[in-house]
Amino acid sequence: MTSTADSTTSPAPHRQHYGLTFAVLALAGATYAVLQSLVAPAIPEIQREFHTSTTSAAWVLTAYLLSASIFTPILGRLGDMFGKERMLVAVLVVLAFGTLLAALSTTITVLIAGRVIQGAGGAIFPLAFGIIRDEFPRERVPHGIALISAILGIGGGLGIVLAGPIIDALSIHWLFWIPLILVVIATIMTVLFVPESPIKTPGKINWSGAALLSAWLVALLVGISEGSSWGWTDPRTLGLFVAAAILLGAWIANEQRAVEPLVDMAMMRIRGVWTVNAAAFLVGAGMYSSFVLLPAFTETAPSAGYGFGASVTQAGLFLLPSTMMMLVISPIAGRLSARVGSRVPLIGGSIATCLAFVLLAIAHDQKWEIYVASGILGIGIGLAFASLANLIVEAVPPDQTGVATGMNTVMRSLGGSVGSQIGASVIASTIVGTALPTEHGFEMAFILAGAACFLGALASLAVPRPSSALRVSNEQVALVGESAR
């Protein structure tokens, strides 16, 4: 192994075809993405199964999101330092243990603990992006990253679709037993078929920075998650938001002073990074809103003046066009990224998601209208999500791929948390007594989700054009050099 000031490079062993590497990474990513959303439609059933409150059952989702947001950038950075394949295997082992614990759980406390452990699987995506950048032929990198990135959306939609049939045919616990089998297979295949990355960056983890990152994310996400039940003006909610702002400032200051920061603030200020992170936050808000709003709308009995009285399984089918279109459009987005750059599909995807929510707001009386809007939503998410990681990878040095794409994944999750909670709060605010939410409440929630995607399109327009690559690269070098000084 030879060393330089910035990285170490091992002699290149024989590498198998990159297609096999991609298949393994896709399986790992899809399993994590399905686990992320599979429990969402099952929350009422989980509440009944474990004899717990609605708030406690909701933590099955919240704990997973919190854990993933904290672990993703940290483990992505460890992958840059110690080897992405090695770290991917470790992450899959941890994911398998958490999934086993959840499958065996008999109390809500144990189930939530299993979900916390599962959250470490969020690092699969930044590690996969780094492996693709290191292993694939240069001309195939945009296509590979686009497909893996889109899996986050595809798997999320697939989880919503599959939850009902699994519960109906088997039980709550099979929501974890089935993914566990896939995680074990992915772990074995990673050990056997994914080569270790030749690019590593020796260094140390800024543990104080990691602690501050964890602290402000926890304060922010707990405030967002509990705000709808506590009240947005409740002292506890406001206190958490204030604490998150203070801790965020402390984290930024810590990272700027650190000799080896966990997240390079100079990197985060690069135009090609912060604009893409903003777009990820806003489009993520739209996507995750659909996972909450569409099932709730379609499951409402027609006696309320809207809705179709769908079961959990039937409600999932309304999202099937979205999932199928994401699957179809992702390879196209990859080819577009390779030919015209990733900025174009990101802009187009943001506009399409905005259009889908506008259609839902004005036309939702017939089932076919929901199916059409769902399909357009899938096109938009497929284009946007396939582009985000490529734009980040293009904007940062190879030795920062893990942490940079990890932070981008966190921004999607943060946006999703904000979007889904705001959407749920809007429809809940129209409930009077024990009645159902009003149709107007859903229309307002659809409009807000569409507005988030419209702002995402504006952020996408601010992303540097491909012709600006040289200028952006020079800016990147200058900023990183300034940080080093």
C-alpha cells in the first residue's frame, strides 16, 4: 500500500464485472429502502399488536429516521477512511441484527430498539455511491449512481405497496423476517463479490463534531415528530427547535475549528453541494408527504364526501403506479445524466412532482385521477432522486464521496420528516371533534407539498450547469485549501 498526504491506494487486484457489483449494491439498498417505509401503513396494526399508544407506535418510524440521520454521515466518513466494502459489510451485519431483534420483539420497547439499530443501514447509500465511483468505468458512473439513488424512492414506494399483503397473509413480524432474509443474502454477496475500494483517506473521526451533529438532529427531528401531538407552540416543541438551532451553530463552529472535520464546511459551501442539498430537502418533503397523504386520503370512507374506503392493501395499490414509473424512469435518468448532465433531470423531476401534487389538489374524485397523479409523481421522483447523488459526486473530491452523499441522504430524510409532519398537521387541523379531516384539509396539504417541489425546482435551477464544471472545480479546490489553512 502506498501513501500520499491525502489518501492511500492499494495495488489493484483483479476486479469482476461491475454489473455484479451493482446487483449486490442494489439488493442491499432496496432492502434498506423497503424497511424504511414498510411499517408506515402498519402503524395502527402495530399499536393493536403491542397494546400501546399511538404516540409510542409512531416512534417505530421516528426512531428509524433519527438513527439513520445520525449514522449515515458518520459511517460514510468511516467508509472513506477505512474502506467502503469493509464498512458496507459491517453496516449490513448491524442492519441484520436490528431486523432480527425487531422480528423477535414482543414489546414496543424492543421493537423501537430494533428500529434504532436498523437505522445504521442508512449508510448503505453513501457507501454504495463511493464504491460505484471507485469501481465502475468512468462513463458508467452516472448511470450506476442514478439507479442506486433512485432505489431509495423505489424501495420506499414498494414498502407501502407490500405492507398490506404481508400483514393480511402473515403477521406484523413478517414485515421484518422477509427483509432479514434479503439482508443476510446481501451481506454474504457483499463479502464474496464486492471488491475493497482502492481509495482510502487516513484520518480521525471528530467525535465532538459527531456528538454535536447527533444532538442537533435529535432535537430537530423529535421536535418535528412530536410537534403535531404536543402543539407547534408548546414550550417543549419550541424548546427543542431553539436547542436544535443552538446546537447546529455549535456544530458548525466545531467543524470549522477541527483539524480533521467530520463534515468539511468548505465543501458544504460549494455551490454544487448546497444547491443540491436544498433540492434534496424540498423534493424529499414532497415524496414522503405522498406516503402519508395518499393512503390517508384513499382509506377515508366515501361518506366523508371524498375518499374510496380502501383497505391498507388497496391503498398501497394507489402508489403502485408511482413505484412502477420510478423503476422505468431511473435507467432513462441515468442515461440523461451521462449525456446532458444530472441538472436537467433534476429540474424536470422537481417540476413533475409539483405537477402531480397540483393534479391531486384539483382532481381527486375518481380513482383513475389518483392513479395518473401517482404515475406522474413516480416520474418526477425517479428523475430527481436519480440525479441528486450524481450531482454531489461530481462536485466533491473522491475522498469525500461518503460523507458528502451521506449528508445529502440526511437532507432527503429531514425534508421527508418535515413534509410528512406538516402534511399530517394540516389535515389534522381540519378535524372537528371526532369527525374525519375535511376534503379541504387534504387539498391544502397537496398544495403545500406541491409548493415544496416548486421550490425544489428553483433550487435545481441554481445548480451549476455542466459547462461550469471547471469553474466549480477551481472553486472547490480554493475552498478546501482555505479550510486547510
